[in-house]
Amino acid sequence: MPLPRVTVWNEYRHELQNPQVREIYPDGIHSTLAAALRAAGLEVATATLDEPEHGLSAERLAQTDVLVWWGHIAHQEVSDAVADRVQARVLEGMGLVVLHSGHFSKIFRRLMGTGCDLKWREGGDRERLWVVAPGHPIAQGLGEYIELEREEMYGEPFDVPPPETLVFVSWFSGGEVFRSGGCYTRGHGRIFYFRPGHETLPTYHHPQIQQVIVNAVRWAAPTPGAARAFGNRLPLEEIRPSE
């Protein structure tokens, strides 16, 4: 099976506006993620909000097997037309990996059908991501947990549908817990939400966080399956009126 073609999408606003973020991600969060995926042997392109069509033209999406999404302060600037286009591709079979504050993105909220709200706190909590589905492909190569010395806290309740598979549950030093890694299917597309990744912290440089994202991309990639057929159909057999 060929390796999945990946597009990493990022608002790319914090890095241009905030020197602290720019110091951590001088070429953008998308570049850091793309480098980790390329190091794993994947074919990767990047796209950002201020490109024409947000970098997500019909042609680009047609060449994308898995879309990785990071957004935060400009969710409403994503056009409805592009959100429609991404949603249609997911339903057709494109994988989607949504990171951190992408839980409030137009596309994730549409696909979940809920508000996707949660509790949060910026205070540098310690985060421990427990692997609660150790046999899942997204957990491949990990130990029992991932420890992050500093991260933004997200806390329950998380207003999303129950994941089909929950891979990670986070504990924070302030006492909260959170469903930090959930798998979904919409149409033919696989979706994975992964919580860590506050922009002012170097989370995406962490080798195990990178490993999770690589694993998630491989898991979310389309797999061969039966063709779907909809609409009015002629009968396969002759229908005889009952006597």
C-alpha cells in the first residue's frame, strides 16, 4: 500500500504576531509537524490560512490522503466554502487529524455535530497522557504514558460525542482529567483528535508527541474497501408480483 499523502494545515498567525511563539516555531507549527512526518518517510505538503483558498483548493485536497489541522484564533476566518470542501473529502475517505485548539474549528464542530466546548487554563500544568488503548495503532511505540512538564490544561466535560475508541486520557497537576485522544468515523473518513499543543510551549518538538501524530496519520489514511452506492437502483433479480 502506498504511503499516505499528508497536508499539514496551520493558521500561521501566532508565529507572526507573538515573538514567544516565533522563537519556539520560527518557521511555523506546520513546518515543525511537516518535518517530523517527513522524517517518518511520509509525503508532506503544508498550507496556511492566508494562502488563496486557505491553501486547500479542490486540487490540493484531491491529492491529500490525511489532513492535519491546527487552528486557534482565526477559526471564523476559514470560509464556509473551504469547510464544505474539507467535510466532503472526509466523508469520501480522507483522514483528518485535529490538534489542540482545533476542537473549535468549523470542520471539527461540523463533523462532531456538537459545540466541542471544554474547560481550560493557561498556567503551565504538568500533563500526563495515559495510554488507555495500548493495542491501538496510534499507541504503537509508546509506554504507559507521556509526561509533559508544562502544558495548557483542558478539562472535562468535553462536549463531543463519545469516541469510538479512546486512546489517551490526560491528568493535569491542577486535578483535572480530559479525553485527549479520540477516534471517530464519519462517512468513509477516519478522524483523530489529539489534545496537546499549546502554541507558547514546545510540545510539538517532543519525540513522543511527534510519534503519536505520525501514528495517527498512518491510522487515518484511507484503506481499500467496498464501493459505496446510493440513489435509485434497478433490481438485481426479476421482481414477480405475488399471486
